[in-house]
Amino acid sequence: GPRSQWGKARSSQNAIRHGLLAKCVVMAGESSQGFDAMLQQHVARFAPVDGVDQGYIEEMAAASWRIRRSWAMETRLFDDAVAAQPPGDERGRMADALGRLALRPEFALLHRYETRLHLTYQRALHNFLIVRQACIPNEPSPTFEHQPLSPPVLAEPSGL
């Protein structure tokens, strides 16, 4: 856990911030505690140091939660399509169900939605890592201390 006074003060606000995010992301019938647990796993894994980092972590967690939702919807669509098939070989029923689902626009829409969410997660992770690696003036780096820039030393022109 946090050791500094600043870290303790910041982490004391986590429940408030996460609660607000859960209200925006978690749908009725879904577990806000499950979302909060997943968000906390992301926070523990990536250890955000400021609000910018936290924003990327929240974006990743929201995308991950929505991806899981799309998986649940896909499973329901698939289960319903298989159940509508006549009795017989189970693999054949699944193949026929997939063929019928592939013709439905909502199945393609669900896959586009999942792809967009995956890209959202990847972009947030990528940007988080860029910010973590960047040497931004006046900001402590988690990996090394910034050194003030010294004026460049110009070489004496040769041949004069």
C-alpha cells in the first residue's frame, strides 16, 4: 500500500472515483463489485502515479469489462442459435448455428464492437507505457531521476 502522506491521501479517494466509474460502465444486472475488483487488479498491476496514469488504467478496465460483456452476449446468441437447431450431432448443430448467426447483422455488429474495445484497450495501454517512458520536464520519473538540461557546449570552429 501507499507509504507517503500524498499516496495515502490519494488512495483514500479511490473508492469514490471507482464508484463513479462503475456507475458509468456497469449495466443493471452486472456486478459493480466485480468491476471494482477488476479495476483494482489493473491499479495494482500498473501502479498509476498520477491522474493521467489513472485515466489510462480506467480506460483499460472499462474496455476490458465491456469486452467481457460482449463475450457474454456472443455466448447467449450462440446458445440460442444452437438450441433452435434440430436434434442431432452436436458439432453439426453448432456449425449450422454459426452459419445462421453469421447472416445476422447483430452478430457482425457485436464483433465490430469487440474489435473496437480491444483496440481501445491496446491504445490506452500503449499510451500509458509511452507516458511512463517519457522524460517529461518537472515530473518525477518512476524509472529514473530527471537531470536538468545543461546548455550545449559548442565546439570551436576548425580552420579559422
